[in-house]
Amino acid sequence: MLVLVAPGQGAQKPGLLKPWLELPGFADRLAEWSAAIGLDLAHYGTEGDADQIRDTAVAQPLLVAASLLSAEALLDWRPGQESPGSLDAAGALAGHSVGELAAAALAGVLTPDDAMKVVRTRGKAMADAAAVTETGMAAVLGGDAENVVAHLEKLGLTPANMNGAGQIVAAGTAEQIAALGQDKPEGARVMPLKVAGAFHTEHMAPAEPAMNEAVKGIEPGDPAVRYVSNLDGQVVDSGSEVVRRLVHQISAPVRWDLCMETFQELGVTTLIELCPGGTLTGIAKRALPGVRTLALKSPDDLEAARALIAEHASS
């Protein structure tokens, strides 16, 4: 079974859109989205430096745009289509954090235009929430998961991303993150992350009203492909429930570990990560032994990815 996944914040890299904009029609598509959301995606995706694209209000729309453009190239899909026919080869879709919006668009829950408008609101609202208190995140690598979570809670931190494969992302105030650096869980390493807030924690609760407003008037479709939710790793078959979870998820932990457990239960054999690929395939290589992985980093990766899709379509 083939699983298609979209990465989350932190996966962005300077120049990530540059090679994709050389494909016919893609610059025009990006220009339309840029005008609709009031953000020059082409500039940030080709010329923005690491600090500029670290800004939550920029990073989130940029990541969803990158995933959607690479999916369009991979699946021969155009905005306006309900769901790409080549997705028939996929057994499931999922996104990590903000990547869930790209997955929802691919599943036919949201239109790409609606996904871009919602993610623009999401990014700005979460950036505003992060500005209230100085907060941050750090990856905790290794150690026993149960002991790590207990240690984080002792320090007042939230295990915001349970990524599996020995990786848990802690989130909280700057002081709490600093304390974690001095008092590490047994057998674990701590790596501060270059993100501008404690995402997926109570610190993001002020952003939920803006998200609720952003999804008003959207008539979601039910997923045309299995949609695996970050909230609990469950397959969600109702479009309205997917949207409800997208709103709630900004202040709830990401359970990518449970998503991968669901992939295993469904019989995953291959995982393709949309642009900017690398993070989720890296986790999958450790957590899903024997599963083939492919990260879409540039159009040079399309031929190999299409071959994997064709293999699953014919099986």
C-alpha cells in the first residue's frame, strides 16, 4: 500500500520552490495564490533566506504551496479537480501539522484555494499567539518514551510532537526549554529547534477563534482517499470532522507515531513525501523498517516517484 504524506513546519529550506517554478504553468498558479492571500510566495520560495522563511506567517503558506505544487506535478492534477485520478494508487494520505491542510486538499476535503486561504490565516494567527509569550520547541532524541514524557511534564513542558522513532518534540516557554537543556531526560539528547513558538500546545489556543472564522462558509467534501488524522492517528471519513480537527489541532499535540501505527495496520509498503521532502521519510526509515520511502525535493525526483505510483496502481 502506498501512503502519500506532506511535511510540516521546520521542513522549509531557502529556494525550495525555485526548481518547481520552471515547470509549465506553475509560476502562474503560485501568482494566483499569492494574490489571493496577500503574500509573495514566489519571492519567499526562491529568494527568502532562512530567517525570513522561519516566520510562521510565511513558513506555513509556503509549505502548503510547495506540497500542492509537487503533488500537481506528481499526480497530473490541476486545481479545480475534485481529486487526482492517480491518487487511486494511494491507500492513505496524511500531513504532519500544517501539512494536514495539503493532505485535506488532496483528499478533496478542501479546494487548493481554500487550503491556501486557511493556512494564511493559520500562520498569522499562530504567529500572533506566539508573540504573547516567548516560547519555543526542542527535539528530544532517544531515551525511553514514557520516561521522556514524564520528565517533560515535570518541567512544565508539553510533548507537542510525538513523532515516533525515538523523537519527541517538547514545547513551552523559553525558560522551560532552557531548563530542559540543563536537565535532559536520561539517555536522551536535546536539540533546540528554529521555530518561533510553542506550537500544538495551550499557548496556541488564542489562534483557534481566527481558524474557526477562516473555515466558515467552506463546504468540505468527504475524503476521497483515507485521511489519517494527527489528533489520534485515526482514519477520518467525514469532511466536516476533518475540518473540525484542523481547527482544534493547532493547540493539540501531533501524534505522528499513531499515524505511522495506522499506516502499518493498513499494510503500508511505500511512503512518498511531498516537497520539501526529507523529514518524514527520515522518521519512516527508522520507524517503518522494510517500507520503501521517497522524498520529493525537486522535479528530478518525479520519475522515480511516478514509477512507484504506477507499480501500486497496477497491483
